[in-house]
Amino acid sequence: MNEAGVAPVKALVFDVFGTVVDWRGSVAREVSLAARRLGVETDGFALADAWRGEYAPSMQRVARGELPWTVIDDLHRAALDRLLPRFGLGAMDEAARADLTLAWHRLDPWPDSVAGLARLKRRFVIGTLSNGNVALLVNMARHAGLPWDVIFSAETFRAYKPDPRTYDGAAAMLRLEPAEVMLVAAHNNDLAAAQARGLATGFVARPTEYGPEQARDLHPEGDWDVVAPDFLRLADALGA
Amino acid sequence: MNEAGVAPVKALVFDVFGTVVDWRGSVAREVSLAARRLGVETDGFALADAWRGEYAPSMQRVARGELPWTVIDDLHRAALDRLLPRFGLGAMDEAARADLTLAWHRLDPWPDSVAGLARLKRRFVIGTLSNGNVALLVNMARHAGLPWDVIFSAETFRAYKPDPRTYDGAAAMLRLEPAEVMLVAAHNNDLAAAQARGLATGFVARPTEYGPEQARDLHPEGDWDVVAPDFLRLADALGA
């Protein structure tokens, strides 16, 4: 859609893990460092992938009510405790586990993220709309220099995306109509859920989020309002 | 308290109206402009004071359950509609009333606020903890250049300060102990409520918030951890 077509958009809310930051490379690096401190060689990417693989099932347990409301920091920690023995890291002590869990607060941005957000912020309110908890997103923004106007988290709404309360809630708190808010994400399923609630949609592919063999989310799979290869081109497309 | 004494503090959350921004001067200016457009001379400061005077009773009606949860934007608008006839402005049309209500989104900072916050942000997570709604605080931050890491609002917790849920909620969302969070405010009653929940406290007097005849909150009235005349001196006191 051209600039005129998205003129009503006043705010952009961003998926974060994978869309704004490279969780896989960042977590793998910290896993490898933690393993080396234990004198163990392990595949940091494999543990990062396995850890991320626990993410959706953990949230679904919360969504189904099998777990009480639990923030991602705590889901991450529980998953790490399950995974460490499988990677030869069962001897990791409490302090190291707590610190490694905070690797998710220290994720590095994709190369275009900070510059693109700075441009987009001049024209639009920019915020997160992430399943990460508030403290995680705040610490990440400070670490990575992400210039958010506002942090919306699953924790804000006590519901995980793709629950409609998250998309509806962000628009309501901004006092905007859903069509005035665009979700920007690298994930077609997130965009589909947002579009179903009336939000505008922007797809930015991150073709190495899941590593060099990534087979998902390489292309837009819906009628998204804007498709761009990175945040700078997104800013171009939105006239920012 | 000296720097060593507040060393555990990791985040500062700020009262906003009066503490960070000069609501009275900003609102009075916009009232005067709106009146002039109607061809009416009115006392902008008097209307600003009357408008602000409706604030606490309105929130108390929500807190007592006499009103359902209502954000400040809507409380402001209802109060404006009640007040305009008294100030000879009953003829103001819908668009002008809606715009004037948004004057509260365009409040100007005190002269030291932006520079002080920029310094404090280098060492601490900084956020709002305000009875203003999220959209108001986001728009104000963009208008005034306030570099918040996070926006905490009564709307986040669906409770108005001094409800304990607001102070407790900010610390919990930051994943910090209450003593690791300092409320900074120009109002002794807000600080007393925060201290009762275990937060650290910083008092910055704003002796003209209520105009040249201000008789309240000129001095600290509690055992606050830090007392400073402005945000730059607050940064000095906190080693930021």
C-alpha cells in the first residue's frame, strides 16, 4: 500500500523477538560464554533454538489455564532448567542460571533496527507489543538503544499474543482506533491475528531469525498493508 | 541521605503533573487562546486552577466505585463541560472542547526536567508513575522531550494513586524490590503513600505549581531519602 493508503496510521507497535532483535545470535553467544566458564563445549545455537522452542508451548499452557499467569522471565528460567542437563550443563549454579536467563534482556538489534526506529519515531508513536515482560523490554531497550515511546507487553494485558486482548488493549491505551495502529512483525501469524482485530499490518522478513536454514516467514502470507525488507525501507514506505 | 545510602535504588519513577511539568502555566495559556477564539476574555489561570481542582474529587469517585474505571482524559473532559459556563465559555463547540482537553497532553516541562532526566537515565531506569492515562503520558513525552524508559500509569493498574496497587505494581513490573524503586514527587502525600509500600522517596519542591500564592508542599513533611531543589541537584545527590 502506498503512503496515502496508510495515512490514517498514527502509531506503530512492534513485535520484538526476531522482528527488532536477533535473539538467536545473542542467546547463542551468551550460552557459549556460560558453557566455557563451566569448562564445557556446547552448541550455543542448538541450545538457543531448543530454548526458543519451549516458548510457544509454555505460553500456550498459560493461555489454556494450565499454568497461572507467568511472565516470560519465569517461563525462560523453567525452560532453561529443563534443558541444561541435555546440553551437558546441568552443573551450572544458581547465579549463572539467573544471569543466563537475563540474556533475553540483552538481545542485540538487527543492523537496521535502531536507525529505522529513530526515523519512524519522528512521524509515529512507536512502541513494543511483545510477549516479553515489561522489565525485559525496558532492559533490552536500554541495552540496544531502542527509542520506544511506550512499552506494551503481554504482561500489561495479562494475555499472550495472539490473544485479541493484546491488540485491542494497545489501541485502547493509545486512545486510537485499531486501524490507526499498525503492527510491525516478521511473523505472519502475529499479523493475521492483528488484522483480525482491525489493526494495520507491516511485514518485515527476518530470513535468518531461525538460522541459515530458516523455512518459515520468508515471505508475506497475507494481504499486509506494507511489506518492506527492513526498517529503513519501512520508514521510506510510510513517508517517515 | 548520601549517595551510599541510596545505592540500592535501581529505578526512579516520577509523579508527573506538577513534578515534571508545569500544568498550570500550560493549561492557562491554552485556555486563554481558546477563549480568545470565542471572542471572550477570561482568566486562564482561574480556569486552570478550577479544572485541576476537579481532579482529586473525580478520581475519588472512581476509587469509591461511584464511577466505573474512567481515565483522566474523560474525567478532564467531564470537568471542562461543567466549568465552561461558569467562565463565560459555554458556547465552545465540540471540536474546541476536545482540543482543549488535550492541553493536558501538551504540558511544558519545568526548566530543569529534561536535562535532569537525561542525566538520571544514564544511571537509573526512569519512568512515570502518574495518574495520567497512557496516551496522555506518551503524547506529553513526545511534546516535551521526556526520555522515559517506561510509562506506568494509573491506567496500567486500573487504580489511582495513592492506591497501593500503583506503587506495588510498578516495582513488580520492573522485577525490583520496592526499596530498589524511588518515587520522585513534589507532593508529600504521594511520597508518604509510596514510603508506606516500601519505596524509596525523593522530594523536589515545585513552589509555584499552584501559582505564586502556593501554600502547600513547599517543604518536605516526611523523612524522605533525598530532598533536592530540582532534577539536576537530584542527579547530583544520586551520583548520576
